[in-house]
Amino acid sequence: MRARLLGAVATLAVLIGFVVVYFIFILEEAPPAVSAVVNGSTAEVTLQTVASYGRHPYPDWVSYLARDPSGKWQHSTIIHVPAGTQVVHVTLYEYDTSTGLRNPFFAYVRGTVGGTMSVNGAPVSYVNAASPAHTFTMPDLNVNVPLPGVNANAKNQCSVAPCNTSEAHNTITFSFRTPKPGNYRFQCIVPCALGFLYGFGGPMQTIGYMDGMIEVS
């Protein structure tokens, strides 16, 4: 009995060690924050999602990118929003093709102002579960926005980030209420990490790719 208990304690210690190392690595490797553009009581955030980052160290990984106040695209998913703003308005350019959801729960728009998003100018509250390339999902705020992918047969598709609006894309906009000061994680729920177990490894769990943070301070 004692040997089993010691074995369980040792296993738990190893697992805790792995978790600590993982978080230390993430903190050390985390990209710098990109500031939102403040317009009165609204914080403007501009993002794009791409099929492949195209650069070291993981050129084949899918990724988010964020546009900084100067208009340059940064490979970062840490977004700083000043406390005191009332609404975060997101403009997102989706350049990747559809992968589809395993759980249709995430096909519904939730937690946004008005309960909708705009896709290429049209209000949308639900998409076909097969259509998303990615999602913008913030579990702590119950925000979920499915991001319909571009047609796989579309001409002039983007191959390497950053993409531009002359290439095939969907323009998606939505807003959500600014929460109290703190850090709020967002991530993609579509299993789009090709080559990883169940599609949820690699870029799906890495800050700077498909995992990110909204910092309100």
C-alpha cells in the first residue's frame, strides 16, 4: 500500500514538473502584446487567421496575427485593451479554408453585442458546422464566434502570412463588452492542427498561434 502511495506521489510530482516547465516556457517565449486602437469608449482590434505562418520556427502551423496601431501585422496573440473602454470591436480577416467543427455547439455566435457577427457585411448568428476554418472563443466571457473559411476552390488564396485583402478571404466583424481588468484567454476550437493527435496539439495550444490572451489593464 505504501509503495503504491509513493508511486502515485512520484507520478504526480513528475506531472506537476512538466506543467511548471510548460508554463515557464510559454511565459519566456510569449510574444509582446499588441495594443488595441482606442476610439472613444471602443477598443478596435484587427486580426487575421492564416493557413500557414510560413516562418521559423513552425512555418506550417496555422496562426492568428494582430495588426498594431501603426498598421503592421505582428505575429502575436496577446492583445492589450485599456481598462475603462466599454466595448471591444474586432475586425477579423479569415484567409484559411474550412476544416469544420466536431461539436456543433460552437457553430452558434454567443456573447457578442446583439448576439451576432457580420460576415462580408451580412448579419449572422449561426453557421453550418462544416464551414468554420477557426473560431474566436473566450470561455471566461462565454464569447464564441465561428469563422467561416474561404472556398477551397477560390482563386488567389494566401499561402504565407501576413495575407492582404487582395487575396481570397472573409471579413468578419463582431463586438463584445469589455470585462473588468484581468487576463482573458481566447483560442480556436476547430481541430485544425494537421499532424497532431485529434488536431488539437501544436498551434492550437501555443500562444502566438491559435491560442491568445486579451489583457485588460
